[in-house]
Amino acid sequence: MANYKYHILICGGTGCHASQSAQIKENFEKIIVEKNLQNDVQVVGTGCFGFCEKGPIVKMLPDNTFYTQVTPEDCNEIVQEHIIKGRKVQRLLYLDPKSQEHKSDSKHMGFYKKQLRIALRNCGFIDPENIEEYIARDGYKALASVLEQNDPQGTIEVLKKAGLRGRGGAGFPTGLKWELCRKNAADQKYMICNADEGDPGAFMDRSILEGDPHTVIEAMAIGGFCIGASKGLVYIRAEYPLAIHRLRIAIDQAREYGLLGNNIFGTDFSFDIELRYGAGAFVCGEETALIHSMEGQRGEPTFKPPFPAVEGYLKKPSNVNNVETFANVPVIINKGWEWFSSIGTEKSKGTKVFALAGQINNVGLIEVPMGTTLREVIYEIGGGIKNGKKFKAVQTGGPSGGCLTEKFLDTPIDYDNLIAAGSMMGSGGMIVMDETSCMVSVAKFYLDFIVEESCGKCSPCRIGNKRMSEILDKITKGNGTMEDLERLKNLAKVIKDTALCGLGQTSPNPVLSTMDNFWDEYVAHVVDKKCPAGQCRALKQYVIDPEKCKGCTACARACPVGAIHGTVKQPHEINQEACIKCGTCYEKCKFNAISIK
Amino acid sequence: MDKIIIKMRKDVSDKIIAICKNFNNDPVELINVLHQTQDFLGYLPAEAQELIAEQLHIPTAKVYGVVSFYSFFTMTPKGKYPISVCLGTACYVRGAEKVLDAFKKELNLEVGQTTPDGLFSLTCLRCVGACGLAPVAMVGDKVYGRLTPDKVKGIVDEYRNME
């Protein structure tokens, strides 16, 4: 094996991929050959580093230099300066916004300081398309030791003692789930991986699959051994072509190395994995719906019991876990349950991956120990609110979760605290909103998502959410009444109590939590007919300031409905009755004379 | 029962029959069959659904039920340059709706439609996973990030000029 002096790691996650990281990798490879450095320098495409805001990311080993926002044109300079002359390219280093200092080592960056990477341990370190790099980082060691010990119940006990809970949303204890499935005897059982990440604004699972697919394969094999399944199925979104591509490569490699297939490690245990594709239905994240979808049916949920552990895929006992849950399993077995359970809070152990997005400085993928506060995540890791604006709310849990306000910023994040605060952990989307976000519109955004994605099987979800969306529409158009707010609340409660599946039951959460935390904003829309954030178009009022207006007539000429009147060089006026609030005048005015009220 | 009249070209129907066979004509594989058929044809016309139903020995209604359930499957042909605007939460709070409006205006299209010349179609999708670049849109496989409404015309022109 070649003994390289330098390694150039290039992020190949979706975000960086979209910013030409493939071209960057190609350029590096070309330059390295041109300069005859191929025996000293290795170019590696890796999974997501997490710091998507500053992508594309290039990391140099062994000195850990972290280059941000690299372009294909920068490659030559990096090789010339960093590798040949041993000088860092200052302009590409991360600039700390507070101290205005360049930081070269990611360990010293605010974004990484508070993070602890367990599920993402290999993302950004290894080449996901090379099984040997995974093996070099203790890959498949856990599977080997589990098979050697040949004590499935003992392995399940380890997971139970570690306190691992499902990372897909509900937080059900993983060890217990495996045990329930193990107890049901059957000639065939199935170990299923839920990679149907449907929450808008969440990309944790895809990053794991793109950056470290073998960890999921290894954990599924361990799970298969524990519950007594010889078949594994990954249900993955068809919208994730890169993740599918890498997973396929990984499965082929694992088969080639005898880590999937018959008689793994020379034991009696045989296990293989097949892929099944989702087709864009949010409800398929619910396990019974997912199973129906894998069977080639419409992805509609069915009533539980029977649970999948009793009657799942093709009516056989099946166990469904999410990608991130699986990614934790091999480490727990390698490092022991004592280590894992020492991280986190009393009832939520380990770490959680979040996709941090929205009006925040450092958008990206982060992993923090349970018990980290929202403030630490938003201000220290996330670098605070974009453009110096004021924090308004943070949304967790996707369409099933809620919006949390400033008063929850110091709440330690764990399953139970988030539920007590009126939201939930969910799969890990975390969207930060500033003062310009209208909470009524945000609630409507999530509700419209549910209306579109509702499978239609039960009427509370299908009809109830539609009616709620109509009421919210009425409110954002300035036609709402106080009775509407009451009706909204009642409907939400009925849906919560009567919908068939977990997704339906939690669908009113965004409305309920914004009503709880931003009641005044709802009232402002209904009573004062004002949108405090200035987002709702129908409630906006464009006004010309007569002192600033020069009478240039630019706005009057641009107005599509002729609602602006005035004589040349005299202040103009907008006829509010005729105005359609299109905002054209606001854009045309060169003197900032038009304001929105 | 009337025999289903299949209006497809023979090479097209042969290919679909081959796809079904590849999955052992197993109804459990219906979604995989539909994926491959859509990859091949670009959409799932009624004739293709009838043929698949016949091959897998299931009612056409069941095939149609599945096609209409999943948003990934479409019964109208997409444009040569399919444009999808991400309406995930991260993009939404960074102004994706305005970008979508700009595309609608520029192409004179509603979401789900294709231009009469067959060049562009417009759809929305939920999260490409490139939230760091929000708001984003995709044209084919290419991702355009950090969009603003005034960048839209330039993107569309890029493809118009290729014609």
C-alpha cells in the first residue's frame, strides 16, 4: 500500500456536490499527476463534513487544515502553496466572524467545538465507496464479535442497557423493539431500514448513507442476527440518487468480502440486503405504510396492533429502524453500553444528528450530545441569526413538531423535554426563524404540506387538515374572525384524538404550538388585520412618504392597476382600495420613499 | 370482458414486458416496475399501466391507484428540461415561494404543467438536501443554489440558448 504524505479530502455530500465538488476532485487529481505527486498525495472524495454553509469543503491531512468555499480554480493554488511550499492558503481558511481571525483547524471552529460525532463518526473521514477505509476504522468488527459470541439476546441486552432509542421520531427503545421481534417465531423475518426521509428540511439520513453506508449494512446484519432474520431491506427515497448509488456499491463490496451472503464469518448466519425505492410519499415514513409500500401497494398506514414485530412485511415478523439508529449500533457494541449511556441525559442517551437550517449563519449537519441546549446549538454551533436579526422561533420535528420560542432556548434537548415544550424530537430537522417569519404563515406552510401528503385513508386527517388550512388561508388574507381561531383549536384537538396513524395524530402540532406561543400574532391578523412580520401579502399596506417622494412618477408608471396618483415633481399617493399589493412600486422607487406597513 | 387495446409501439411494449419479467412479474415489485418504466418512458401513460397490470396479473385500477398515490410518478410527459423548485422548509423560509413565482411568470406555467414546445416543465419538490444553498431549484440533475427571483430569467435563458 502506498505511504502517502498528504491526503486531500473533498466533501462529496449533496450540498457540496451541487457546488461543483466533483469538478474540484477531478482538478486535484489532474494537478497531482501533472506535478508527479501521485505517490505522495492521495485525493479522497468523502461524505458530508456538515458545514454546508461554507461548502465546498476541502480538508488536508495530516495537518487538519480546513478550506472553505473552494472553487475548481483554487485547486492549483492549494497544491502549489500548501503541499509544495508548505504554506496555508489564508484566503480560503474559515474566518471567525467574532474574532475576525482565520482558523485553520476545524477543532477550533465554533461550529465543531460543541459537537460529538457518533452516528456521523466516519462522515467526512473515509471514502464511502471503499470498504477498506471503513474496515480500517473498526468497520465490521462489531458484527464479527456479535457472531463470535453467538448470544443474540446478550447483544439485545447491551442495546437495552445502552439506552438507545429510535432516532426516527418517536424514540422507542431499540433493544426492546428487537427483543419483541425476536420472540415471534417464524420461518422468515425481515430487518428493515427506513431511509424514507420525508421531512422537509431534513437530510441527516441521506448524509449518513452518502458518507458511511457500511455502518448501516453492518448494523442491519447485527440486527438480523439478533432477531433471527436472514433478509434485510432498505426502503430509500428515489429522490436520493447519490445515496442509492453509494449504498449499492457498499452492498456489492460487502458481498464480495463475504460480509453479506451465506455463512458470514464462517458461521451459520446468512444475511443479505435488497433495496426498495420510495416514490415520494411522506406518509411512508410511518412503519406500517412503509411496509405496504414495499409490498407494491399504496403506502397507507394500518391500525396497530398487529405491530410489524408480529405481522410485518409479507405478513412476517419485521423490525423497522431508521438510518441514524442503525449508525449508532456498531459503536455501542465496540465501545460498550457503559460508554454510550454515560453520554446524554437520564432518559435520552447518546447523541442526536440535526439538520440545522433556515435563517442561521452556519447551515449544516450537526451532531450533539443529548442535553445540549437550543441556545448552544443556535448561537455557538449555528453562529447566531443571519444578518444580525432577532431570533424568533426554532421549529423541530418537521410537520409533526412545533415551534419553540426564546423561553425554551435553555431547555436541554432530549425526547421528553421537547415533548413537554410542545414540540418533538422528530427525525432531526431544525429550522431557525428570525423576526421576519410570520408564524401564521409557517403553520400554514406545514399544514399545506400535510394536506398534500395526507394519504386520505382516515377522514380526520384528510378532511380536518383541509378545513384547518382553509381557515388559516382566510386568516392570512385578513378575513379571519375570533371564532375561526376557536374552530381551529377544536379541529386540531379532534384530529389529534381521532386520526389513524402517528403522522395524522401529530399533524396539528405546528398550528397548536404556534397558537400557544404566538397567540398575539394570530390575534393581530384577525383583529387588527395586520401581519406583524410583514409577510402576509393581503395584509400589507404600501405607503408613500411625502417627504421622501420626489414625484419622479416611476412607481405610477410601473403600477399594473393604476393605483398611484400624483403630478410630476409632487408627492404621489397610493389608492389603498385599488392596490393589489404586488410590490412593484416598492422595487421601482429609487428614493426609498415607499414603506410597507 | 373486452380485450385491452394496446396502442403502443411494439418495441416500447416489448421493453415494458421485459421490465416486468425482470422482476418475475411479481406484484410485490410493482413500484420497482413503475420506476423503471418511468425511467424509460419519462412518464406513465395509461397504456403502459394497462400493460403492466396485465403482466403482473393485477387489476389496472390497482396500478393506477399506486401511480396516483405517489408524487414521484407522473402521467404527463415532463419537459426536456424539467425544472423543480425546492419547497422544503429551509428553502421556504429563505424565500423559495418568490423564486417559484418568478419561474411561473417567466415560463407562463403553473406547477405540474409543461410548456407547449415541450422544453420546460415546472414542479415543486420537498428538500433536495442542499439546505446550505437555500433556496434551490433543479433543472434536470443540476442544482442551482442561493436563488433570487431576478436570477430566474438567466437560468431559463441558459437552456433556451441551447436550443
